[in-house]
Amino acid sequence: MCAFSFVKFKKMGSRNPIRAKKRILSLFLTIAIFTAGVMQINAQADSRSESKEEAPAQLYAQAAVLMDADSGRVLYGKNESEVMPMASTTKIMTCILALEYGNLDDIVEVSAYAESMPKVKLFMRQGEKYRLEDLLYSMMLESHNDSAVAIAEAVGGSVEEFAVMMNQKAKEIGCYDTYFITPNGLDAVVNDTGQIHSTTAADLARIMAYCIMDSPQKERFLEITRTKEYTFTDESGNRNFHCNNHNSFLSMMDEALSGKTGFTNKAGYCYVGAVESEGRTFTVALLACGWPNHKTYKWSDMKKLAEYGMACYEYHDIFEAQEFADIPVVSGIAGEDATPYDKASVTVALEETKENGLPYLLCEEDVVEIKTNLAKELEAPVCAGEKVGQVAYYLNDELVKTYAVVTTGEVAGIDYPWILQYVLHLFVPA
């Protein structure tokens, strides 16, 4: 809001009417120029306000999430907790488990069950042998369903046992609304319980964040998923294969980091991806993002969410240094020459950590609140390092971090021997 200045008009003399008219004209011209300038400033401010990036109002996906890959915080969500099938985006979990628990040089023998998988497939034959690493490229670049089954059988012993590993890993990383049945993402249901092969947009984005940020095999995962093309043979050398990466988003944005496409008749087009920009990493999950012939809807949604995250969220250090008053200690000795009537106290401070600040991705609307909870008094004896309270950081009313407050000194308690020594000191000076 611009403040307007008021100009006082001075009464003109009548001895020179022409000169008076010129002065009035000059004054009005000045006012007009000033007003035009104010209007231009306001227009520029309005333009900046309108150009500010806002959360996407319309997405094709029925469920979507934009996540801060570092903290796991959901920055944007649309039906983010709705349980839905996720098609071949499943294969990011298959890949990361194979990297963590398998040996890339292991030789995998193709089973009849792996050979029976439907398209899209590598068309392997029962009894053929392949290197595990080659099958990972086949699965992640071309999304071959038979390769995924062969990988699962090699690493887990069977598809069923591998699904147990997948579900265990999902829970370990905080995905409690995900249930894996197949390693390739084909639609499946457990007849006894009715559970379907499914996840949520929030869980899927969290799995991708684990793959690229926290897994000990994150670099290898990125190397595979970013490869444009890959050529290999079976172990006999009689069959040659060439794979092209079908993740077109890698060439759509310079910030694109990784991703995996997916489609089944029930799931529709799905996508999970990641972008990296200026030290910030975002993951995006899109479920039921159109059906044929709308294969490109997922790219539109991915761009919208990625651009929104990069435009609106920046890192800010929300840590604030804290100073605490000494805490009174009941029945404590106040010092070497203290009397029983002196008041004892102990110093306190935040417990030392290895962290350097508390950086968080924030937008303009985010609200950070710091709440301190300390003991009002302590009972002697008090040792150094005792926890006496905490400092809690809240982001939009959600707890994100706590720091313990501990004693940095110690206070002995007043006991019978100390009282006796004190009395003797009064009557028997040193």
C-alpha cells in the first residue's frame, strides 16, 4: 500500500494572473506525474503478487504428493493418503532391495514362472542365465516384468519371500499404508484378505526419497535409473539385448534426477520422480494420472509440482540459540563456603549435538514456533548431564525437532556429615 502525500495549495496573488495560472498548471502537472508514478508502482506490485507461484489448483492425477526428500515433509498433497494401485513404480523398491541384498555379479537362472510374465518383458526363456546387474537395467529402463520376477526369485528365494522383504522395508522407512504382492507392480489381490497390491502417493514419494537419499546403495540406484541406454547379453553370449530408458522426464527438465513410470488397467498411468535444484531435493508421486490416450498427463503434473517446489521453498535455518536462567536446587550446597541458608542453583544448557543448525525447507506461509519446557526447581543432589527439560521446534503446529536441556554443573546435597562439619567449623575455627 503506497502512502499518498497531501499538497497544500497556497493562495495566489492577483497582481500577475498569467504567472499565477502557470504556477497552478505546473502544480497540477506535478500531481499528475506523481499519481502516475504511484499507479505504476502499485501495478508492478500487483504483477509481482500475481506472478508468485501458487500450489497447483488442477492436476490430472487422482492422488499426488510433492515431498521434501530430506525431511520427508509433504509440501503439497492431493488425496495423498488414499490407498491405490501403483503399477510399475513398484520396481523402485525391487531395485533398491536387489542392490542392498543382492550381488550384482550373481548369475540368475530364469524360472518358468518368470518366463510366463506378460508384456512388457525381455522375453527370457526358462533355464537361461543372466547377470543380476543386467536384469536391473532391463527392469528399470524398459520396465520388463519377467526381469523383475527373476530378480525377486534370485534375491528373496521366491516372489512370496521377496514380497515379505518389500513390506518389511516399507515399514522400516515409515510407509504403513503400502502392501506389496508382486515385484513388478502387476495388479494383484490376496484372496483371503482382499488386500491389493497398493500404496499411497505419500508412501510412494517416501520410498523414492529413501532410494535416492538414505539407502547405502543410493549412488548405484541413481546410476542405473539415469542411464539412457544399456546393452548386454545372456551368459551364453547367444542373445543380445539393447535397453532404452523410457523415463522421458529426464530430458524435460535440467533438474530431473530420477524416476520410474508405470501403467496397468487398474492403476492408470503412474509416475514417481525426483528433482534436485540448488541443494534442494524433491520427490513427486502421481497415481491414476490418466488412462489411454493420455500418456503425457503425468509429465504435465510432474512439471507443475516440481516448478512449484523450486519456486516457493527455500532452506532456512530455524535454530535459535537459547539462554537459560539457573535452576534452584532444594537442599543443595550453594558452594564451598556456603551456609545451610544459602540458596543453591545449577546452570543448564542445550545438550551438545553434532548438528550444525536446523535447516528446513520453508515457504512464506510456514510458521515456526519454539516451545521451552524446563523444571522449575530440582532436588539435591544434582549431577552434571541430567536432563531437566527440552526445547521443541514446531512447524505449522507439527513437532519437527526436540533438543534436551541438561545440567552443566553439579550440586551436592545437604546431609548430616556436612551439617556436622559446618557446626564444628563455627565453634572450632581453623
